[in-house]
Amino acid sequence: MKEKTLTTTMVYPGRIINVRKDEIELPDGMPADREVVEHSGGVCILPLTDDNMIVMVKQFRYPFKDILLEIPAGKRQYGEEPLECGKRELLEETGYTAGKFDYLGELYPTPAYCTEIIHMYLARELIAGESCLDEDEFLDVVKLPFNKAVDMIRENQIPDAKTQLAVLKTKFFLE
């Protein structure tokens, strides 16, 4: 079932992603090409208040030309520990810090062509503070009852994969 990489050519070295083209050998010996998006990965945090509210963000997502409701998340720097990235993103985007973090696992959002891995955490024992957004980041922080988020996922009102999975994994984790 494994494929063997024969050559790799960098097509586009970017700020957020790199794109490469690999020539490969299929398990049956036949040649093929693979286009791969390289990404350093990310972290998402589901911040849950003591009264069972999720701290979420609304932000415009350019590829979809729409405002999406999501849990806080961000891109890892190469070599950065996932939890440290998550703590940084939680503070930057929402102003919150947390006294307790539970690891919910990892998510491969698009394994057919992208190397991105998103680590998921549940954050509890929240302490409110001041957010410090990146200069190119514009978002609104909102709170949503946890059960309402589950219902919205069931009703296809939250299309973001990392948010869907983290909410549902948290539901199982807490039960």
C-alpha cells in the first residue's frame, strides 16, 4: 500500500504554506505524481466556562467569502510545542487564559494533499483578560452554550471541521 518518493520539486515556497510536486512509485511499480501542501500545523482550543459556555470567535474566511463561527485556533511555528501554541492563540484571540488543559487528540484536515495536523485541547478554569490580536486579524469573541453548539453542528450551522470535531470530542470526554 505504500508509495515511494522518487523526486521532490518545490513549486511554491510561501509564508503560510509551501507547495511541492513529488514523483512517486505506486505499490505496483507504476509512476505517478503527487502535489503536496506543506503546513507547519496548528492548534485549536475549546475554551469552556464554568457555566458551560464555549468562548468562540467569528471571523471572515477569505476562501469562502463568509464569516464563520469557530473555536480559537492558530498556526504552529515549526518546532513549537502544541500546548504552548494553543495557550498563545487562546490569549491572543480571546483574552482568556486557562488553569486546566485536556488533550483531545489530533486532526488531519485534508490528508489527501496536505501535511497539516491540528492538535485539539479543551481549556477549563478560564480567566478573562485582554486579547492581543495580530495586526491582520479581525474577529469578534462570542459565547455560545455548549449544548447549542452541539445542536448547531447537528443542523449543519457550523461548517468548520476543527470546531465540529473538538465540540463532539469534548461532548464524549465530559460524558
